[in-house]
Amino acid sequence: MPTYITKNEQETEALGAEFAKNLPGGSVIAMYGDLGAGKTAFVRGMAKGLGLTCRVTSPTFTIVNEYLGDRELIHFDMYRLQSADELFDIGWEDYLSRGAICAVEWSENVQDAFTGSEITLTIEKLDESTRKISIEGDGIC
């Protein structure tokens, strides 16, 4: 399992950009980490790595944000969901069938939706700005 240490938000974004550059379409990234750990910063970097120029924000209140360009990134925030059933109710399978890259924050709330083929990304706060980021799964580039 690759593990990285980032010392600030910009390094977390840069790691996200590098991570996403060669991700195949249809990849699902199950993200874990406490509030403020840097999950959205990592997704901002992913968008840059995919060549997207849109503004990336946390979809905490909207549940899902779609970022479209030559490649597609769908950003989910499951913080407000209580179960995988709610994720299926908003069209999880339809999103997966589009072949977009799906980044899912607060994955622990919808664990039953995953098949085991997703990439797992865990961000741990070591201090105010330093993060330990662990990535595991078959689709790691």
C-alpha cells in the first residue's frame, strides 16, 4: 500500500493530480478521513490531473457534484447519508455506468455499495497541516 506524507493543502492537491492522471475511466475511489482531513483538497487535485478547469467544492449539501470536460469526475459526499440504500436512490448505478471517475467522500456511510474493486484512499491528520495519505486497490497507477 503506497503511503505519502503531505505538508500542506497544496501538496495534497498535487498528490491528487498525480494520482488521477492515469486513472482509467470507471474508477471508484472510496475516501476515508475525518472532517477537515483534506478529502476535498485531494479531489481538487484529481480534477486538475484529469485536465478539468472547473471549481471543485465539497458536495456536502448537494450530495454529488459533476465536473465535466475531456474526462469526467463525479464527486460524492456521503456525510449526510445513512445507508447505501440512499446512495442507490440517488442513482449510484447510473453514475457508475457512465464510465466517469467517481470520488466518494465519507465512504464508511455507504460501505454496502462497494464491490471490492474500488481504490481505497485514507487521509489521516498528523497535525494542522501534515497529512498521511494511504492508497490501496487494484486500479492504482
